[in-house]
Amino acid sequence: MFMNKQAITFLSLFTLILVLSIYYLLVPPIDQGDTVSKKSLSRIEILQSELNKNHENKINDNNTVIASSKASEKEISTALTSNEKTKAIIKNEKDIEGIRKSGIINNGALDLIASKICAGMDTETINLLAHNYIVEHGGIPACLNYEGYPKSICVSINNVVCHGIPSRDIVLKDGDIVNVDVTTILDGYYADASRMFMIGNVSDKARKLVEVTKECMEIGIKAIKPWGFVGDIGAVVEHHAHKHGYSVVEDLGGHGVGKKFHEEPFVAHFGKKNTGMLLVPGMVLTVEPMINMGARHVVLDPVDEWTIYTKDGSLSAQWEKTVLITETGTEILAD
């Protein structure tokens, strides 16, 4: 049977509509919001890329390269906070106040430990001091049951780099250097900090390691500038540690914190300036260098699968603070 041109045109149009209807029924439409999210998987690094496209390098009085974007800092911040993926990284005023309040409890727990810790004390007693203080002040010890971790804090002695599990069988001795790492949750907000304690008569070598490690943390925090880069932190930490003959643990590092225990970005304590994720006002992260007297390499305890030791048995030290990036610099939320 033959059809005229008009009938053929109508049939073709009808067929096209039918095919398109079937396609849209069977194939799920592209979620534009999800498409944006996928493009934003690198989070702040997208904005960093945009900066790199538009920036002009200027040299200040100290001959330091400064990236000056044609897009204003306010525009970049607005773009970041409008995306669901980056909202978790950039905290609003309510979030910041929540973390700050959590930090007050966390600081109080560490202050209590500082007033009690001594030779002859077992590390489970230290754990209970922190646990009870946090709970009595309305908080929750974040470490307890985190991915199966059995205690409320970490207590790491001498060659233990981090994640030492408190125990009645581990007793502090004269000359030990000890890291106590405490994280508190209050009303859903996390604050994280650790301090070193020197027990009794500590050797000059051990004392210097503890002091230089604290300097590394402080220098790292000082390197944080709004619209700087994560790599700026690691670069100065690594330089200071190496200058004193120490190594920096590379397998572990700092992290974003606030709404979760561990958020982006990962904060390496080694690296190069002007690299890594862009540092934006509203970000909250930890600076917590782990510095070894010997080589940087570490090993995991095969029995408890938590405790991390220096591979060569050398001493290790760590200090940690929770840091808010502001429009003008930084604010310490937990120390």
C-alpha cells in the first residue's frame, strides 16, 4: 500500500514522538544537581582550578608568590557554600559555635588529665578521667566504639605513634613521653585535640623531640591563611622537622572535623607550598604532626589492629589542635 507524502510525514512524526516517549520512560533523566555534585567531587579543588585559570601572580615584599583571582573571594565562597558537597566542609556560624562548645569540654578533659597524669598511673585510669569528664559535661567520647575502637581516648607512649589503647596493664614510668588524644561530641559537633606529657625525668633527646613537635604544629597553624593551600601547612612542618634531624610520618595526618569525626580535607604534614586543596574561611581542620626521632616508617600492631608504632622503635611525638579558618586568619577551637 502506498501513502502520500503528507501521510508519510505524519507517520514519521508520530514514530519519532513514540520513540522519544519510550526513551524517556525507560532511561532515567539526568539529575542536574547530581551532575554538579559529580563535577564537585574534588570539592574545593574545583575552585582552586578556577583560581589557577584566572589568577595573576604577584610578588610581595618577601618575594612570595600570591595567587590573585579575578573572581572575588566572596564570589568563590558563595559558590562553595551553595553546593551540598562543600557545605559539609565549610561551616556556618551555628556549626562553628557548636564545635567551639564541644572544644571547651574537650579542653577541660585534657586539662584534668594534665593535672593528674604521673608515673605509676595506668593508662586505663587516664581513659576513665577523660570519659567521665566528657559525659558529666553532656558530651560523648567520640573514640568509644568508633569503627570498633574499645576505649574513649588514645594514649600513646614513647615509640607508639598514635592510637594506643588504654589498659590497666600499661603503667606510666619515669622518663616516658606520652600523647593523650581526646575527641568530644556535643550536640552532634566534634572537637579534636591531643597533647604531649613528659613523665618525671625525661632525657634531653626526648624533651627536644616533644618541644620541636609542638613547634611543628604551631608553625603549621601559622602557615594557614584564608585562600592559601593545604600544602602550605605540610611544607613548613616538614622543613622544621627535617631541620632538627627528625622525620615526618606520611601515612597519617590531620583532617577536616566538625559534623563528623573525619572530614575532608586530608592534611598531610609534608609537601609543597601552593599545592593541594584551597583553604576557605569556614573550614575547620586539625593540624596534628606526628614526628619521629628515627625514620618516618610505621607499623600496625597485628594483634589489636589499632596501635601504630615506629617501625625502627624510635621515639615519636604528636600535638594536635582543631583550627577554624577565618576571613583574617585562624581561631583555635580545641587544644
